[in-house]
Amino acid sequence: MPPPRTTRTARPAASQDDGWLELTAVRRAAVAGRPVTHRRILVQVGALTLLVLAGVVAVGGWASRQEAESEAVDAAARRTQTLARAVVEPVLTDAVVAGDPGALATLDRAVRDHVLNDAVVRVKIWSADGAVVYSDEPRLVGRQFGLDEEEAEMLSRGSGRGAEVTDLDEPENVYERDRGKLLEVYLPVHTPDGTPLLFETYSPYDSVVTRTGEIWGGFAVITAASLVALFLLLLPLVTSLVRRLRGLQEQRERLLEQALAASDTERRRVAASLHDGPVQELAGTAFVVAGAAQKARDADQPALATALDEAAAAVRSGIGGLRSLLVEVYPATLARTGLTGALADLLGGLAPREVVVTTDIEPAAVEALSAEQAQHVFHVAQELVRNVAKHAAASAARLTLTRSGPLVVLELTDDGVGFDPEAAFAHPDAGHIGLPLLRDAAQQHGTRLAVRSAPGAGAAWRLEVPVP
């Protein structure tokens, strides 16, 4: 069988151009099928534990701050109520509301002696119309800012208490802005004649931060200890599961190896049976028929000689077909001479169909493939060449095998009749049933298979094999 005509021109692997229909997604078989290890499982469990811990820290921090703020507000409210009843109301006279300097001085001494300290840094007393009746900051006294709806309702009701984080951007808080974040508490107080006023204290927010740390500290210790204990309890279970998974994986690999070995043995047996049986018998028959044709010519029987020559030619053609089938069933050259020789033999089968074949096979691409990958590349090329021979009606074909970075790329193009790839794969007929199988095989081996074709425009196939 004559070898295909070969040209040697270096070219990079093709890129993903418009018109290519990708039939498979890249999925590295080494990643999908890598063995389960104890270390990898422990790393995954540890990462999950850290992720849970981070979530607990976030939620716990928020919950701790809410609880601490609630406690601080409640403590400040109780303190303010005690100060209002025990210190402020006894010295809060009608003269204070009228702005009497003596009454204001008496109230100021009481506030400075018994109210202001590290826990209370500012005091204000408001009238119902929103004016500041008294403050330890003299510049605020007499100024009117107004009360919000909640404060006004509290004054009209004459009972209750409120608390909130101070909005330092409000005009009435202009002199508290240098004190940092504050917590304000307000409640109604009354003069001897029953005039309602609003008593308001401001406390540093540091107490909330301190209490948040205390609550979170106790919570974090319990949470971290629980997670560590859970991790340690899971270790024996994880170890047992890893061992079982590794055993199952090794068993699966042994079964696959046995199946491949059995398949290879059966193909070898069939090929040997064909070669030693029908092929030899047909070869002998061809010689006998050719001899009979010669005797017919010697006996001046040209019609019989012509018929016998045609029969001998048909037998020889059958022998050629059987030998091509032997190459397909068991490509001995793949094991003996490697992928390059096997591809050359495979493409040689196109010569009797008058298809001019050119090849470009880079040694670096062949060397980068493992034995399993080389077998896969050959099987894909085998199916593609079979399609060219049976369906393409091509006059020329080109096969390239190149290395491009982390990929070895097999390409086969022809100038035949082409086809509609989407229709062929969506509704495969009896003649194209091998195409979906080809796609599935590529997916199973973690390679990418793409096709570009149209009716009357030939066909181009590309197989990308990830390599180290």
C-alpha cells in the first residue's frame, strides 16, 4: 500500500474561530479522576470548618453588638431615671423654667456634683416647645431646636423613656462632636407645679464596645471549642470513608485495566484469525484464479480469461479491504512503530479511493502524549478517516498533529461534500452513528472535539488533548 504524500510545514494549533461547533467541553481527566487522598479530604474539611467559623464570627459579632447595645441602653436608662428622681427633680423649680439665675445655679451645682462623671458627660433639660431650659454647656441654654415626635409624645404623656445613638450632625449636638460616639437617654421630669420637662443625659459609647468584647469573648471560646471538638470527632469517620473510597477507586481502575486488556486481546485474536484464515485463503484463491486466466488465454479462450481476470481482481480487492479492516481492528503499528506509523498506515487506506493525503505530524506532539492519549488520538483519527472514505467523496485530505503549549491538536480536513454538523449530531442516521460515539469518547478522555462543516464546503475536525 503506497504511503500518503507528506509535506512538512510547521504550524500552530488552530484557535477557536467563528464557524467551529464545539461538541465537548474541556474536562481534564486527571482532575476529574484523581485519587481520593486522606490529606485532600482533611484539607477540604478544614477549609469548610474555617468557612463555618468565619460565618459564626460574623453573625456572633453582630449579635454581640446588638446585645451589648441593648444592655448599655438599659443600664443608661436606669441610671438616668435614678438621677432624675433622686438628684434633678428635688432642685428643679418653676424658677428654673423662668430662667432665674439663682435657681439655675442651684441646679447646676447638683448636676456637676452628683450627675456628671465618666458615665454621664452631658446633661440637657428641654421644655415642651423645644427650648433648652438647662445644660451643663451654658452656650446651649435658652436656644430652641425643637423636639421630635417621640419626645413630644413622651412629654404629653408624662411617662416613659427613650434611648438612641446620638446623631452628632444635629444642631443641638454641636458641642458634643469632639466627644466621640455617644448614647443619649431621655425621660420626662416635672416641676413642683407639674410642668413637664424632658431630662436628657449623654453617655460614652465605649461601654457598648467594652461589653461587646466581653460577650463575644465568652461566645467565641465556646464556639471555637465546639468546632474543634466536632472536627476531631469527624477525623475517624473521614479516615474510614477515605479508605473505602480509595479501595473502590482502585477496584474500578483494575476493572478498567482488565476490560481494556480483554478488549485488546480480543481484537488481536480476531485480527490473527482474519489474517491466518480468510486473508490467506483468498490470497491463494487469487493466485489460482490468475493461473486459470492465463491457461484460458493460452487455450485461446479470451472471454473466459477476461472473466477470470475480473474475478482475480475482485478477490485481490477483497484482500485489500480485509487488510484495511485488520489495521482498523488491531493497528499493530501503533504498538510497534508508534502513533506516527499507525497514522500513516491509516491514511494509506485512502489511496485506493484516489484521495490525495498530506500530513504534518510534529515529533514534539507525539512525544507529549501518553500511551492512553496516543490510543485515543488514533481511534479518533480512525473514525474521522473512515468518514472521509465512506461519506466525504473528497479528492484531498490533510491531517496535522501539532503541539501548542498545554495542548496537542489533531486536525483533519477534507474538500468533500460536507454536512450539517448540528443535524448530524441531533439526528444521527445509520451511516453517521459513529459521530455521537466519537463525541462521547472525547468527553470521557477529557479532550475537546470541534467540527466546522457545511453542505458542499468540506469538513474540518479538531481534537485538543491537554498534556503536561
